[in-house]
Amino acid sequence: MSKNSIPIDILLKIYPLPEKIEFKDYKIPITKEMKISLKHLESLSQQTILLSENKINNLEKLKSFRYNLEEKVRILKGKRENLWRKRKRETNPEIKEKITHEIGDLKVLIKKTNKDIVNCYEIENRTILLKNQLELEKSKEIVKGKNKDRSKIR
């Protein structure tokens, strides 16, 4: 790491965000805009990790992956609901505690999977937006090219 570089930990995982970033002899106050930017960078980082871990390289694979995650959440929520019913009927406190622990495990898994689903939607929306912008730029270049051709003819 060079002398002037900021450790990647500071840029990617700062929860909760401190009032100031201390780096050697410098104290940099964190503004509201910086907090928003850091959260956006964290979101992009998580989305990149999601894409690379699951070897997703096109929109169709992303949609398929998201659909599978949504199915997984639906199944997990069904299991959790059944556990709640089972816990409600159970009279033995030890078994009740075990069921509560299982429900907690499912809750964590559902939360992580829901975050992945949200990341998939954000990636998909950004991809579609960028694709539309690219097509718009290409059409503008084509129109400019035609106008140049017309001006050369005259």
C-alpha cells in the first residue's frame, strides 16, 4: 500500500459512519454527500460480489437467478410460518426454545436472500437504463452523421 492510499476497508465497510475519518495526521469530516456516496459504493460492491460469486454475465442469467432467489424466499417463509405454528402449539419449553432458534436462523437467511433480490433488481434496472442511454447516444451519432453527409452534398 502506498503512503497516500486510503485502505479499502475505510471505503467499503464503515458502519456506523464516524463523524471524521482519521488518516495519519489528517482528520476529514464526513459530509452528508460523502455518506450517501459511501453507501452507494457499498451497494455497488455487494452487487459486484453477487455477480462474480454466481458467475452471472448477462441479463437472462440475472433474471433466472433472481427468480430462483424469490422461490427460495417463498419456501423459507413457508417453513418459518410452519415453525411459528408449531411453536405456538408446543408446551415443552426446551422444544419451544429450539424452534425459536430455528426461526431466528431462517430470519437471517431470509434477510440475506431479500438483500440479494434487491441487488438483482438494482443491477437489472441500471443495466436497462444504461442500455437505453447507449442506444440513444448511437441514434444521435447516426443523425449527426446523416446531417454531415447532407451538408457535404450541398
